[in-house]
Amino acid sequence: MIRPKSSETDPTDEPTTVEEASDRLADAWSCDSLQITAAPDFVGKQIGRYSIKRIVGSGGHGVVYLAHDQTLDRDVALKIPRPEVLLNDDRRRRFDDEARTAARLDHPAIVKVYEAELTGAIPYIASAFCTGTSLARWIGEQGKQCDCLDSAFFMNQLALAVQYAHEQGVVHRDLKPGNVLLATNEEGDFAKDSLRSFEPRLTDFGLARLAENCVEDTRSSLVVGTPLYMSPEQASDQRTDVGPASDIFSLGAILYHLLTGAPPFEAETYFAVLTRVREGKATPIADIRPDVDRDLATICMKCLQNDPRDRYASCKDLADDLHRYANGESILARPLNAWQSVLRWSRQKARIGEATGAMILISITRAVFGLISLGMIHFASGFSLTDTELSEVLLAHAMITAPTEAWLIWVSRMNYKRKLPNYLYWITWVFILAWGLTVLLIGAGVIQAPLWYQRSPGARAMVFSIIGMLFAAQAVCWYVADWNRTQEFANQRRHQVGASWGKLSSLAAAVVIFSATLIYKYAAPTAKHFDGPTNAISLDGKNDCLTIQSVGFGESEPFTLEAWVRADDSRKAIVVQHGPVAIGTVATSNGNRFHMELAQPNDEILLLDTVANFKNGQWVHLAITYDQSSLVCFINGEPQTIDISIYEDTESGSVRHEDSLPTPLKLRDIWPGAMTFIGSNHDSTQPTGYFFAGQIGEVRLSRSVFYREPFVPSPTLSKNKDTAFLFHLNNQNDSHFIDETGQFIAEVER
């Protein structure tokens, strides 16, 4: 670099000749520490063939003069950079690039460049002189919000100009009101102070990459690409992603300013503006100015989407929509739907920490719930864990649950710190989904549950469904915690894996839907509601029951046992105990299930529980039909799916799960003098009985398979040729009831 001789001149003094000004620029260019406080004043001087008339504008980049081209006899705008802009070769090269870039463009709405001097001591760019003011100054002078239709027409022209530049391979990168000049519109008769009376003239191409210091202090800074109008990708310094979509964002910011009277991302400091721009938190136009047409607001907000993929595909598409709006036609842009809004929200970087915290909280909750839920076995069935089962439970939690949750907590923290390898992220994703599906299948009974859950299908379904839902929620959190998703302006490689993410997201959604289905299936009552009998006997669930002497039961003879009941609470209780057969209820989280126990000749007890349940406080008709080839359970006349278990040893409490009933199905023979109980499985002298709390209205035993197809139960049961006994119970008789066949008496015990 050539260094001119040092000068004794005070750098703050104004030069008196063009030669002195030229030397001053050269000195500034070569001096590393010189502090420039004022640009040289060339008014009244001659630079080349241009005579300088006056200053028409100045900023951090340079000074624009009105000059006269003496050769072609025309006025031009002569732009001369400030000395500090030319302190290094890189910035000098960028000034040269601006001249070459603008010279390529020839469009009515773009200020035309005539000539540029790039090699002399005083570089300049000579362009067409626009007699009007800038859009920024016009907005400041008006001091009011612009008319919607005027704004649409004006921005349509500006968008077409930017589209032309894009077609020539030029991205402005610094679109703002200060870089839009106003020329008088000669084609229409519009109000003098309206925006329609002007046409846009776009200027200042190429200097957008010089933005550095402050928001609006153009006197002393080198800011280009003012943060108030720049796109999030520019504010995030993602230079490789700054393209045509960035200009579309800036056009939207200008339109927003015209409509609302303020830029979309105003803040008190430079960095506060950058933060708001990066987060894309523009106040909805309707909140500031409710009278703005919804279609025009939609067009503006589509330009201001944080993700470039959510904006218009091109400035032409934007101009076309503005044209449609101005002509009263339907626009193509539409507000984000609920799903798009959720995705946009989930891509914000703040979600990473929130999703990580949720991941850790879910793991801790699931580990604690896995232990607490064991109490549901006792609550739902009345059984307690044996010592062997308790040891197995603790071992399973120590060997499976604890390591699983510890792993998920560790990978969550590593991912939050951005230290998790990509392959581990994907392994964790598959791991969560696999576990979620596994526990849901256990809840549905497709995969066999651990032994301690087999004897309580209600607890099993509820516990594993909830755990499956927690895994599904964790899968969603893990998806949100992906750092790549927060890179709003992803590179091409990430775009290519977008389809895979979509498929995995769909799978996670399927897990959630499947979980909700299981919860509904197992927790929500499915039995139809019917009006029960008008009379019934009330039992307190403590000591009340009825006993019937010597009904008798032939080995494996067919029968139908049924009763109308209304339970007051959720508990294991026996409604009718007849010979080797007991029918009753077992508790669920939302009422009761139909529970049956059948004693077999080998002393094993068959435990049956319906999948469906019914609410407390409602009348329900329970029925079981049996012969050696089949057994069917009915709730309110609907055949039911049942869970099957075998109670092998009453002393140890050993239970095994079965997929089907034994064939042939034989029941134990009972001696003819055995008692039948209503409301319990023992009389009131034995406190270990499962007493029923609620009302029982009708009880009938038939010595045949009375029901084979779905039916509508009658509130009042009637006698038939196979009826063994039929009792119509009520609260009016406190001593005994005689069955309708006249053969048996039910003694009331309280």
C-alpha cells in the first residue's frame, strides 16, 4: 500500500481545495489510528467532470451530493464514501462491488448507476438524481399510519423491483425505508400527501454486509442492514443462508411500518432489537391497528415468518398477492394453522431447555410411579405381594427401571450441552419409542405382564397405559430438544432428512393416539346405562348379606347366574356365591369390573375379569352362562372380553395368566347342603368375607344356558321352566325372602 507523506493539517479542519481533500482521504486510508469526526465537504468543488452543488444526504457509509455532469449537462447523485469506510482493502472492495452490482440493474423502480470511479483517491458512484425524499423521511414527516390500499400499491411496485434484482442474481440485504427514494407518480391524480402520489426508487445496493454497531445512528456508525428491518438469518449471522427470502422479510418489515407506524421489532438497544428479530416476536398487526384488513395483515405477517420456508417463495409471489388484495381478489396467503403454529413454536431455541427439563422430570416421575403403582394391585384386587414377588419387583427396578431412567437423564443433559453425538441422539429416539410401544402392548395384554400384575388386569392396564403415555410424551420432548430443528435456516443436508423426521414424528403421534385409545378402552366405562329395578335391598358392605340353604350344585351342570346390582364404591365384593361359582365386582380407577371366581376339581380357582367396567351408583345387570364347552359373561346384555388367571395356591397367593379357558371346562361338585350367599361369600360371622356395599334388586339362577346372544335385560326378572330360584329383593322385609319358585328362603343377616 502506498503511504503519502504525513500532514500537519488538523484532521478536523475543512479542506479548502479538492487536492487537499484528496490528500486527506489518502491519509485516512493509510493511517490505522486516525479518528475521523467529519466527512470532507466538497460543496462548490469539482471532482472529475462533476461540479458539486450541495449535500442531499449523509450517513455512516458516506455522503451523497447533488452534482452537475458538465459533459452530459444533467444533475446526478454523487456518492462519496467516508474515510473510515475505506480504512482497509476489504471495505474498499465492497464499495467497488456495490458500484458493479448496481450498474447491472436497469429497472424503472431502481436508481440507475451512470458511472463509478473506483481507482482514484476519491472514489465515487454517480447515479440518477431523484428529486423526492426518502421513504423514511416521508414516514417521519407524516407521523401517521398509512392507508392500507396505498401501502399495497406502493409495496407491489417495490416488490417487483426487488424481484427484478433477484432475477439478475442480486440480493439487496439492506432493504429499509431509508434506502427507498420517492419519485412523483405522474400517472394518477392522488392526494399530495398520500403514498399513492409517489413511486419507489430503490437504491444503496451492495453495502448491506457492513452492518456492525448500532440501530439507527447513521451519523457515526457503519451500520448497513439496519436490525429494525433485517431478517432473523442476518441477525443470527447465518451468512450462507441470507438470500432472496431475507429481502422478502425486509419488505414485510417495511409494510408493517407503513401499516402500524413503527418497525416490527423496536427495542431500546441494538442487542435487544437483534434478540427480538431472532425470536420473530412481532406484535400482531390487529393488536396495534384493528382496522387493517385481515388479508393485508396476513400478507405482511407471512413475509415476517421466522423460518424462510414459511415466507413467500419469491418477491413475485408477494407482489402478486399484493396485486390481488389491491384489486379485491382472494389472496393465496393464509394465516398459520394450529399445527403450523405449534411447529413454529417448537422450533424456538428456548424450547430446548424446557424440553430437556421435561425429559428429566418425566424419567423421575416414571421411576417413582413404577413403585407407587404396585399399591394399585392391592387397591384393585385386594391381593398383596408375596415376599418372592416383592424381591422380583425390587430387582426389576434396580436392573431395568433405574438404569433406563438414568440413561435418559444423562443423554438429556448431554444433548442440552450440545455434547451428544448424532448417532446417540437417534439411538435414544428409537429406544424411547421401543419402550413406549412395549409397555403399551403389555397394558393391552398382547405381551404378558410381570407375574405380580397378572392377577389384577385393571391395575395392569392402567399402570402400563400411563407409563406408555409418559414414554410418548418423552418422545415428543426428545423431538423438540433436537438442536438441528432450531436452526431455522437449515442447510440442504438437514432439508434432506426432513422427511425422516416427519415419519418419526408421525410414529410418535401414533404412540400418543394408541395410548389415549388404551386409556379410553381400559379406564372409561363401556357398559350401557339402563334403568334398574324399582325395588332393591341395601347392603352396608360390612356385615350385611343373605343366606340360602341347600340349593345344591351338580358337577359341571350348565347354569345361568344373574343379578341386578348398584355398587356404592369400588372394591372387591361378591354379589352371589353359589357352590363353586362366585360373581361380583373388582375395583378399577373409574368404578368396578365384573369379577368371577370358579372352583375347579383340581382345587385351582379360575379368576375372570371383564375388560369393560361400569361406574358406581348406576344399575348394572351382571350375568354368567356356563356349560363344559363355553363360558360367557354379560354386562347389561353385552358379551364381554375377559382376562383369565389361575389362582394356583391360596396360601402363597401364586397366580398365573392364561390366554384361554380350559377345555373342557369343569367345575367342582358341591354337596347338596352347601349354602348360597347373596352380598358376600361368607355369612356375617366371618369378617374375612368380601361384602358388597350397595343395592341388589333381582337374583336368578337358571339350570341352563339362558343367554347365547346379546339381549336387553329386563328390570324385573321372570320365572322360566329352568329357573332354580328367583328373588325379588327390597328393603321392606328385614328377615327373609321367599323365591318365586317357592323352594328356597333367603335369610337376611345384618
